[in-house]
Amino acid sequence: MSNDDVLTGLDEIQVKLMEEECILVDQDDKNIGSASKKVCHLLDNIEKGMLHRAFSVFLFNTKGELLLQQRAEAKITFPDHFTNTCCSHPLNLPAELDETDAIGVKRAAQRKLLHELGIKAEQVPLEDFHYLTRILYKAENVPKDYKWGEHEIDYILFIQRDVDVEVNPNEVKSYRYVSQQELKDIVDSADSKGLLLTPWFKLIVQSFLQKWWNNLSDIESQADRETIHRMV
């Protein structure tokens, strides 16, 4: 199948979003240009080394519970998968290219929380986001289609706020808040119950999340902003 045909028959709204311009980076997260979301996520390009910038938001309520979402069936990559609160990309736009204190990534996170979950910007102010670290990972789409994948430097953002959620059904199939034990039970039983978890979320849960969650009241103590954890 040619690159011109890979979007045939897919959800029209999601296909349109594939035109957004993501930020290309090198292995050290240096901006080296831009490419469409479609180009960035084609497995052929990933296998040639194409890498882009992304973010993962972990939003907790004041009870310390984590907001999870299940990605919509319409999603082109990792449909129906459970994942952290919001996962997406800063775009090749002046406001989201600004690397000062990762403010561009935080603006992108605020934009996507509204788009996916209907969470208004005033409920997630930029100054309340905590940028902890970065993770470099690579994954092939599930269900395996030999067309799409992810190869990202993922900025990890924590925020603790009580928010109002109104999901965009084209983006999100379901959502729920979970405690640490409830998340452990979900992850431990995922295979036996046929639950799908996004690969980046599984990596973060297995390698980092418990320690970060245990220090939620002093989350800045967990920041490691100079490191890129290379998990490929």
C-alpha cells in the first residue's frame, strides 16, 4: 500500500488531524524541523529514524487519584487502548515551539486537555503543570497493521487539580479515576481480561509511576529535566 492510500477508509476527523505539523527532533531533543503527523507516524519513516516530540499528562484529583482515559475506536494509532490522562504532541507553532521551561509543551497539553476531555484552560493553568523528565521510546501500532507506529521523545507532565470532564467521543471512549491499587490491578489483569494499554503508559507505569505518585505532594523533588530516558 502506498503512503497515499494508508488513510483510505479511516475516520474523517482523525484523518484531518493527520495534517497537523509535529516537531521533529534528534536523539537529544534538538528541534531539527517539522513534518505532518501522518509522516511522523508512518512505520516506514520511523524505521529510518524519524523522531518527534510528544507529551504525556498525568492529571490527579485532590484525593490523589489518577484520571485515565480509553482512546476512541476512531483513533488511527492504538485505538481502544487505556492510557494516562492525555497524550499528544506540541505542534510546529510559535507558542508551542517555545522551549523555555517547556512552556510550549505545557501549552500543547492545555490545548489537548480541552480538545479530548473538555477540560477548560482555567482549570489547568500553565503554572500548575510540573515537567518531570523525558522518555524516548518506539512502538508499533496495535492492532499490528505494519503501517503506523510511535517514535517519540515524550515529556512527562504532572498536574493535580479537580476538573470538569466532558469527553470528545471522537477522541475518548471512556474515562475513570483510579487509586494506585486500582491501577495496579488493571495492569496486572490486563492480559487476562483483554484490556489494551498504550506502550508508553506501560513503560511509565512499570519504570517510574509508583515513585512519582508516592511523592505527589512534593512532585518537584522528582524532577529530572536534564535526562532523556532512552527506553528503546
